[in-house]
Amino acid sequence: MASEHSEGDGAETSALALKILVAGGFGVGKTTLVGAVSEIRPLRTEEQLSEVGESIDDVGGVAQKTTTTVAMDFGRITIRSGLSLYLFGTPGQDRFWFLWDELSQGALGAVVLADTRRLEDCFPAVDYFEHRRIPFVVAVNCFAGARTYGAQDVSRALDLDRGTPVVLCDARDRDSGKEVLIRLVEYAGRMHTARLLDSVG
């Protein structure tokens, strides 16, 4: 979380920048979401999938995928005047999990992208954020041809803590992605406020 000060028309305004993680399994749409909502050219650290990687990465259900994130994606979106989100997309493969601890430092919350064709792939991300008490929402990326499930069905299947939001989205669509981020900021704000009140109560 960072605060930036700028001057315009003689008046000083304070801008708040919040750090958000975008996580989930391999090929679920993290890079796509960051790219769709970012108002700057997103930083991407993608590499071509190789024959060596095929023995490590499970491409079942995402056979058309040709690249993979090896460090992170980065983008920025202004939600409203004075509030910007810095988006950090995490790598999806297990062998890059050592990066998650660094990326999660100072994060307000996280979006866990889910694909109902490979729902089990987002269990590690859900566990990661639950154990570290980082607020998160689950965003179900609605792929064409995939069976549609309701938010309650996904919540039960993932055994989410009560109150953890589940939203349906299209990671390719800017407005859809922005709605997911707004929902996360609202939820994370409530969670952090409740914890602060508990600590002084």
C-alpha cells in the first residue's frame, strides 16, 4: 500500500495505490486479466512452453496454450480518482511458488482465478491466502464450452470460508475484470477494518 502526493491547479491531492495479486492455476487466465484491465502496457515475463516443460506442466484442458509466466505480470488500473491498483500476476506452476512470498508482501488482497474444468488447480492458491490471512475473492473465468456453475456451487466445491466472495467473470473483458477488482477492494477493506477493530477491542 502506498500513498502518492501530486499537485494540480495549486491544490495538493493524495492518491492511494493498493497492491493486488492475481493468482490461480496454470493457464487459468491471469496474464489475460492483467492485460485486459491495465491502463498501462502490462509487463509480462512469458516464455514459450518447451518439450522439457511438457513433462512438468499439466496442459490438460489448455492444450492451445503456448506460453507461460515465469516470474510475474504487472499492470495498473485507476478505480476512481485518487485510487489506483497495482496488479501482480503470479506464475501458475508449482516450481515458481518460491516467488509468491515476495509478491504477497504488502498486498491488500488477491484474486484467485478459477477454471471449472480444472477447479482443483486453484486449491493451492486458496490454501496459500487462507493460511496467511490475506483477503481474496474467487473469480470464475467463464471459458467458452465449459459447463456453467453458480457461485454457491463453486464455493462449496472449494470449501471456502463463509463470506469469501465468488464472482463469475470473463478475464478478456475490461469491465468484467474491473468489477472483480472492485469487489475485492470492498471485501478486503471490510476484512481489514474488522481485524483492526478486533485488535483494539
